[in-house]
Amino acid sequence: MSGRVLVGVKRVIDYAVKIRVKPDKTGVVTDGVKHSMNPFCEIAVEEAVRLREKKLMKEVIAVSCGPQQCQETIRTALAMGADRGIHVEVSGKDYENLGPLQVSKIMAALAKKEEASLVIVGKQAIDGDCNQTGQMTAALLDWPQGTFASEVSVDGDGLKVEREIDGGLESVRIKMPAVVTTDLRLNEPRYATLPNIMKAKKKKIASVKPADLGVELTSRLEILAVEDPPQRQSGVKVEHLVEDCPVASPSTLGIEVGGVLCCRGGTCLSSQYTVITAGLD
């Protein structure tokens, strides 16, 4: 098996940054805020590079959609071992409205143009948490997909993908070409060493526009408002909790027990019960 791997890498606000909503509630503050590669995309790059190192793939191409700063994200992927990059230039209002469907159309068009045999993307981005790009890309290409991959291995002319599902693990075999989305347990991304960072500066990054790929970026979604989540109310510490109370128990209330809560015949006193529930989510 030998071919090209197309890897999606997204520039997101760094996971350690405290998100702030804009005063006009049109989005979150991004100016002057640290950005980095989406952690799930780092895992995708690592897996693609490992496949090439095993001589199972011949080339790894990192793709990012967005403003000029996305080239920094591509450089990170190149320093990790990707061979070249493609920057799809999207800016202004188009970038603000860029959603999974538009990105999927871009990835599908590039997969055809580059004659890729495998597309690997993170299962989701930590900003939108949509978990849609990989699935939509597979649908547009009419390729099989292995989502939420915790292990990927070559199986003849295809791939064996171990998937993380609600009930445990599921193993599927998919034929190539295919789309894989990566979960956290798939691998541990390598750190980019200084020599590789210097080498990455010499690697090629091609710039294209969505129109060059025949992709129209009109969004079907409209963001009405962005708001901070409601603040969590503090819990209530009580004096004592009677374990056989059918209403006020640690399992049902989730409160810290430290003293006495009076009950009569299994029924909590109304005033004390009201105080307790007022502090619960």
C-alpha cells in the first residue's frame, strides 16, 4: 500500500486560554489570544507521519483553511513530519461563517485533486466540537470511514480501525481509499524538535482559494448570539443527613454532608428542603 495522506489541521484558541465572549455577543475574542493546533489534529498528523515512516504511505500533506495565520499551524505540522502543506485562503466574514460542511467540501476537492488514498482528520475541534467534518468528507467522496479511531493498522489492501463507542470498542475493516477520524487514545503526538522546526521553514506551502477548487462558501447556518454559560451555583453544606431519607440523600442531592438534617418519617422538613434545593443545579 502506498499513496498520499491528506491531513486536516485547524487553528484554534489554545486549550489553556480562558475564553471571553465579545461585548456584542457576536462571537469570542480572538485578537491577541494565543492560538495553536487543535489537539485532535495533532493526533491525526502523528498517525499520518507514522504510516509514512512505515513505508505504508509515500507523502503526508497538511491542509488548513483560514486566514494567513493558518500557515503557522501548517508549519507546526511540517515540523512534526508532514512533507508539504496546502493553505486554503479564507478570511473575513467567510472565515467567521466557515463550518464543517464548507471544510468538508474543500477536503473532498483536495483529496480528488491530490489523488489521496487516505484522509485523516481529528474527530472534532475543541472550539466548535461539531464532530462532522470527517463524516461529511467521506460522504462527499463516497469513501468508507473509520471514526473515533483508537488504533489503526494495515489489513491487506485496507485498514483495520478500532473505534471507541459508548459500549466499549468496535473493530471495523475498511477498504482504501478511506477517511479516518482520530480519538485521543490513538497515539501521543511527538514534539517538534528545533532541527525539524528549521527544516519546516524550507518545506513548501501552496496557497489556493476555495473558488479554485470549485467550492462555494455560503453558510447554511446563522449564529444568532454567543453567550457565556450560566455560572454554577454553589452547593449547600448541611449539618447531618439521614441515610434512609427517600428525598435528601447524597446520591440524589450530590451535596457535602457535615452535620444534621432533620427528617420526620422519611419526609424532610419543608424549610430545610427548600434551602438545599436552592443550591443545586
